[in-house]
Amino acid sequence: MPAHTLLCRASLVASALAGFYSIPAYAQTAQDAASTDEGAIVVTARRREESLIDVPIAITALTGDQLADRGAVDITALAETVPNVTLEASRATNSTLTAFIRGIGQQDPVSGFEQGVGIYLDDVYLNRPQAAVLDIYDVERIEVLRGPQGTLYGRNTVGGAVKYVTRRMPNEAQLSVRGTFGSYSQADGVVSGSVPVGDGTIRIGGALARLTRDGFGKNLTTGLDNYDKDVWAGRGTLEIHGSDIFVRLAADVTHDKSNPRGGHRLIPGMLSGTPVLSNVYDTQGGLNNPKQDVKAWGLSMFVEANPSDAVTLRSITSFRKDDSTTPIDFDALPSVDVDVPGIYRNKQFSQELQVLFTAGKLNGLVGAYYLNATALTQFEVQLHTTYPAPYLLAAYTNADIGTETLAGFADFTYDFSDQLSLSVGGRYTWDQRDGYILRQNYLGGGSTVFGGLGIPFGSPSTNFRGKSTFKKFTPKATLTFKPDSDTTLYASYSQGFKGGGFDPRGVGVSAPAGVSQAEFLSFKPEKVNSYEIGAKANLFDRRVYVAVAGFYMDYTDVQIPGSVACFAGGINTFCGVVSNAGKARMQGFEFEGRAKLIDSDAGTLTLSGSLGYIDAKYTKYITNIANTPTDVAPFRHVQNTPKWSGSANIDWTMPFNDGSLSIGGGMSFKSKTYQFEIANPYLDQPAYQLFDASIVFHAPNNAWSVGLYGKNLTDERYKTSGYTYVGINPTTGAINTPITSSLGKEGVLTVFYGNPRQFFITGTINF
């Protein structure tokens, strides 16, 4: 390793450790004011139960009670307080997740592209982002693991992982009823309960949630509410609690009937002159076919057996399926142009086996994982064209992608002493991708899939079946030193990779002579090498908890998906542009902690928060300009990755009327965020802050509670995503002056916003 690289990494680590001692103690997000020991939260980040402070990983854990006291609705709320994390609903949907951790992720939901952050529901990996915006109910905790988790969690966890962990049922009957009413006619209801059968060996439980809200705005063309919510969700569970075995059978279902989310157009119509709307939550998109509808369900079986005190056996079996139909109006105007009706149909079967053992100073885990999944995406781009005469053209794409993955993994920890331990592990993955991609232009109403006449125009521009196999070994090593039971210091190296695949939007007929369409439209896996050093500590008689991590990541063969306007088959249309064009370097630090400023009989005053910094930059970014490969890295940015992010929260909890009353307020912030690799002054979000407040009363023995919450108190308008099809300089990315359209007759500069100011009251009764 070059000396200057070592010096750079040493400087980074020194800066992070300096922050450990110099930053005010206002950090860990996984803490409510009443907690006495932050590090005592139990997590399963390493697939075994450990206290948070003992885990040599940059991890944030939030319990269900903490999430409830903060008024968190779904997992995207975690991004307000967890450093270097972006979680948000994808463009035009309420249910599809866009996730980035430490600069690595994916916002394109089309089949063929893999996630960069793994999402897990009770240790079951969700292979696709559709229906992955999980609503928070009946949850024990959520864990956010930052950095590659390839050894224990496998492919597509190059940025990190988010684990949603539901509660185990107690050996007593219980029933909980929660209701929420708030701004925009929000009305949520959640009923959950469980009951033991006989002596409690068998326990049955379930939860039902109904979540509704009117829109923040209106679609002025269709009359529908915009940014509304209309969700049914449920979960049923059967558990067997034996003397040396635990079995959980679980089923869950979600039906999201919310209206399509239309974007806000930022420029007047180039042809019609339609003015920009004054309300950023209003839209004018005319497309409403097919109807927006998202259905997802899953079955899982978790078995854990303990044949001896030294051995634990686990099996995790799951089947999941989701179907989505969505109308996306890119230009957000009433006319039919750059309208994209879409269908997503995904299903997966997975099986994981684990053996955990203890042999003196050695602790180990050996396992195997199998995944078989299919992802079908069908969509068409409806365009007005003038060649050879004015007519409506529909560019239809059918992308049917299959995935079969088999992996073996092992992780061993050897305790040299009570203070020093070494963990080493690795995962070997065999990953096969097969695909059938058809791209065909149709006249008039488009393909029969979306109700058109199916009149083809010309030959298919893409029509192939292909198969690719990828093999990868991803190692990890961690050295941990515990000078005492309240302090953990660690240094680690880990590697992760994201699977390769086929570009579903590419134009196969553009393949050079002698190159098949499958080869031309395929891309390789990407890889991350991560180096991390960190420290966690309980200080001052456990009144202060701090956790700090510094990291350096080499990111190679970066997959950069996208689509641009192009000419194919003699017509103006769009083309997929995906390649392993990039190399990137990420370095930064994260700080989390909590400080009890006052802890007396009168009450407890707690200051908590987080701070994240990441210097993420492309060191190589090859794009084709005038048929010449050109490195444009100086003009490209790592998307959805603000340089600074963090939060600060203060909470006062005091005895009140035989119960407890908590009054809290918080602020979260993010610096400038680029929505895509190419800077866009219309879509990119400048630095902003969000302010929240709450007051919550818990009755004695937590028999009931009531809370009043305020979110985004300053009513900040902040952009989360968008679409752009305007003329740019191909090298610098600068938008042409005057603005010209690169696709469609009106031009596309459309943006989506985060939630406005909201107030709501939540009451819970526990029986």
C-alpha cells in the first residue's frame, strides 16, 4: 500500500478519534430519556445476541418504544437521526425504498439493478425495493449497520444493512390498541395482541394496521389527492417455546392503495406554456392508467434449537411475493408525453442454515444461504414524435430477470484474553443471473399490456435471452480490545460486492459487430474494500455514552445506471446507459452518543444526537462522448450522499400523576444533496434542517399513554428526488441556456418533496 495512502488513512482515523474527545456529548440516536444504559441494548448484528457496546461494528439500534415516543411512522424516519444514511420513498411511490449508506445505494427500482443496502425483515432478505418502506408497528427494534456486511449478510450489502426485528410473544395474554389522528385527516389504527395456549409452549398472536391520510396537495388534472396514504397491513404469528427449541411461523401482508404520487414541475411547459404551480405538492400529470396498487405478502419460518449449551442450530425459510402497478407522469402535465405506465412483479424463496458454537475461547458461526428470485418489470414510455409524421409512440420494455444465489459463510472469534479478541470470516458466493429483455416500439395506444392495440413500429430494438454467472469471496477481519467492560475499541477490514446483471433499458441493436446483445447490455458486479476503526464507551458512571467510527472505502467497478434521450431506429426515444464506469473513494467519520445532564428524583434531562461526515468522490467516471470514452470524474458527484448529516435532541422526563411525562425537541440536518451524479441546480437540495417536538405521558405500569407530536415545525420544503430530461453539456453536465428538451415536447424537470409540517396525537391502551 502506498505511503501516502497510509498517511491519508492515519490522518482520517486521528481526526475521528479527536472528534471522540472534542465533540460535545450529545449523540446516540438509539436512546430515549428514561434509559439508564445505552450500551446495554441487545442487538443481533453479528447473528448472535450481544450488547450494543460490545459489537465492533458501526451500528445504531432503536427500540420500538423509542421509535413510538419519537412518533416514527416508517423506516424512512431513521434517516433523520442516523448519520451518513439516506432512506426515502422512491419517486412517484409511497412503498418503494431508496436506500444509501456511506454513499452506496441504488434509487432505480427496475429489475436488473440490485440494491446496495440490504433490507431484512426478521432476518429475511428483501430482494427487491418494492414494498420495502416498512411501516413501524409491532416492532421490537430496528438496527442500522453501516459499512459492508458481506460476510454475514451476503451480496448487496455493500453500503450496509437495515434490520427490522419484530417482538417475541410473552407467556401471558396481551392486547394493545393504538390510534392516531392528525393533520391532513391522518387516521391510523393498530391493534396487536397475543395469547398463550395451555402452558405457554404454543403462543398465537397478530397485528392489524390501517393507515390513512389525505394528500398534501392535489392532482389538478385527475382530481386525486397527491401524497396521500391508504394502507392496510397485517401480521400473524405462531410460536413454539420448547425447553431447547424455538419455532416461529409468521405471515405478513401489505396492501397500499394510495394514489400515484405526482411530481412538481419546476419550469413552464416549453410548448404549451403551462405555468409552474404555486403549491409544490400539487401536480398536473394526466396519466392514471394503470391504477396505482401495491400488494405484498410473505411467509417465513424461523427455527432455533439448542442441543447443548455450546451449540445452536438455526434455520430461516421464507417465501415472498409483491405486485405493483403504477402510472408515472414524468413531465407532470396533462398531455400524453413522457408518460410511463409500469408493472413490477417480484417473488423470492430463500433458505438459510446456521450453526453457532462455543469451544473455550473460540466462538464460531458457519452457515449456508440459498436464494431463488424472479423480478419482472414491464413499462412503456409514451412519447409524441414528429418523425416521419406527428404521432404517439410507445417504447415498451419487458425485463424478466431471474436470480439464483448460493453462498457459504463462516465467522470465528478467538478471545486471546478477556480484553483482546480477533474475528475473521469470509463468504463465498455463487450468483447466477438470467434475463429475457424485449424492447419494442408501438404506434397509437401502445402495447396490449397497458391496453393499447399492440401495433408494432419496426423490429424490436432489444430482444435477447442471456445468462451470467458471478463468483466472489468476501472476507472480513476485526481486532477488538476491551480495556474494561464499559469500553470497546476495534479496527476492521471488510469487503462487499453487489451483483452484476443486464441493463433492461439498453438498445441491443446498438451492439458492435461480433458482440451479442446479452454481452453488450451486461455489467459486472461492483466491489468495496472498507477499513474502519472505532470506539464505544460508557463514561461517568454510565451517564454518558459515546460511539465513534472512522472509515475509508475503495469502491471499484461502480455500476452507474441511468437513461438518456437518444435516437434509436430513426426516432427520438430513450436509451439505458449502464456500465462499470466508475471508481470512487469514501472516507469519513460518525459520532453518536447520549449524556444525562440531570438525573434526579425530580426528573432526567438527556441530550442526545449524532454527527456524520463523508468525503465521497469519484476518482474515475468513464462516459462515451462523441464516440470517445471520456473520464468526467471531476464533474460528477456521489448521489444521495450529503457531506454532513446529524441530529441533536433534548428530552426532559419527570414523574407526573403517578406516571411519567416526557417533553422533547429535536433537530436534524443534512448538507447539500445531489439527486444524481450530474449536478442539477433545479433538483439538487441545498442544506436544510428539520425541527420536531413531542410531549408524551405514560400512565403507571404503562397501562396507557398519549402523545402529541409536531414534525417539520418550520414547514421546510425539501427535495427528495426527481426526474430530468433537458439538454446538458455532456462533459460538465451544465444545463443548456436557454433550457432545451432532450425528451418529450415540453421538457422534464420534475421534483418530489418531503412531508410538510404535521401535527398528530397518538393514544395507546395496553391490556
